[in-house]
Amino acid sequence: MERSKEIYKVTLVGAAINMLLLIFKFVAGIWGHSAAMLADAIHSLSDFVTDAIVLVFVRISGKPQDKSHDYGHGKYETLAMTMIGIALLAVAIGILYSGVMKIVSWAQGEPLASPGKLALWAALLSIVLKEGVYHYSMVKARHLNSQAVEANAWHHRSDALSSVGTAVGIGGAIYLGPRWTVLDPLASVIVGLFITKVAIVLLRNGLGDLMEQSLPDDMEKDMLHLVASLPGVVEPHDLRTRRIGNRYAIELHILMDGDITLREAHDKASEVEELLRKKYGEETHVAIHVEPREEK
């Protein structure tokens, strides 16, 4: 429960800043005649929506295991990360389409309005605030081992970096003269491409976990080495791993002397479980299958 409260706190801080920037960016984008700033405002709107997704799904994922969820509800947190990725991708496609259409119109001779300085100030403010929230959220995500908070942190970082491109585009359109007003929609396209990249990474990780993707090879090698270091345990093999929200699931076969008693084998298997939980978290699901070692 304490973990859920910390996640709520981090998410609410981000949501408050997103709401502030959302209003400011839309006002600046409309009054400042800036396509790039409106694209940035839409990005902030998606940030606010994903904050709501995190709040809802983390509450569900924090529930203990029950009769219908033997492994707990951790996958809901992974589902939240995947939904954030989908939301980001949808935002990116809309931004790219709008920006490309404005560039095509400019190339055909249609004049573009020069953005106002209010839009530039909004972009600069967004860079400072969103980068700060990114660092704050990432520190908390690592401390809480939360996929959803980490995904949301990257969403904040994507907004900060997109605002850099927005600021460059708007600044260039303002200070380089009417011939360079195309820099504004061009900046919005760059923002859209960056958001697309972030969305693909989040979707790849989220869908991988939902599809029972194994943990990274280096983690699995460390697990095998750790188990093999225990006296009396030989040839750990048939390792199967996956992630369940912020927890891990580990299944493993080990060989032991076939002449020891059942109690000794059970105690040694329990020692293996305790060792893995000490390394990877007390809530790690561990299943050990013991096999007798064949004498040569």
C-alpha cells in the first residue's frame, strides 16, 4: 500500500504540472499562431491522460493475489505502460499529419503566419518544468521498481525534448523573418518523430512483458551463476523467467545427490528460493524442481 501511495504522489505532481502547461500551451499556440506549440499542447494533453491511466491501473496492480489471480495483479501495471505507448503513438501520428500538411501548403505558395513570442516563452517554460519532473519521476520509478512510473517519466522527458525542438522552430520562425515561417510546422514534425520513437520503445517493452517475454540474458546468466554457487547444488538448468508488473517469476531445475533425504532436498531447495528472493525481491515467485544427480 505504501508503494501505491508513493506512485500516486509522483503521478499527481506530474499531473498538476501537465495541467498548468496544457492550458498555457493551448493559449500560447492559439494566440501565437504556432502549429508547433499546438502540437506540443496536444502532447501535454496526452501526458495528462496517461497520468490518469497510471493512477487507475497502479491501484489495481497493487491488489494482493486472489482466487482468480494466483500471481497477483502486477500485469495491470504493464498494461498501463502499453496503453501509454499507444496513446503516445496516436498523438505522434496526428502531429506528423498536421505538420506535413502545413509544409505542403507552404511549398505550394500558401503563406504561414509567423508565431508570436508568447509561444516561444511557453516552449522554454515547458523545457524547464518537464525536465525537472522527468528526473523526479525517474528517481522514484527506480526506487519503487515501477514500470508505469518509468514509462510516465519517459513521457515527461519526451515532452521536454519535443519542447526543445518547438522552441528552436518557433524562435527561428520569429527571428529569421517571414521566409522561415516554415520552421514552425517543421519543428512540429520533428516533435512527432521523436514521440513516435518513444512510443515504439514503450510498446515493445510492454507487449513483450504481456506476451511472457523472458528476462534479459544477462539477468538469467546471473541467476544460474548465483544458484550454482550454493554447495550441494549442481547444474541449474531449464531456467524460465518472466516479469509480473514490478515482480519477477523464476522457475528452475537443479541437480542434487540422489542419496540425500527428502527433507535435506527440500531444505536445499528452500535455500535456493531464499537466495533468489534476497537478490531479486521478497515478492519474487520462485519454483524449484529437484532432480537426482546420476552417478558416473
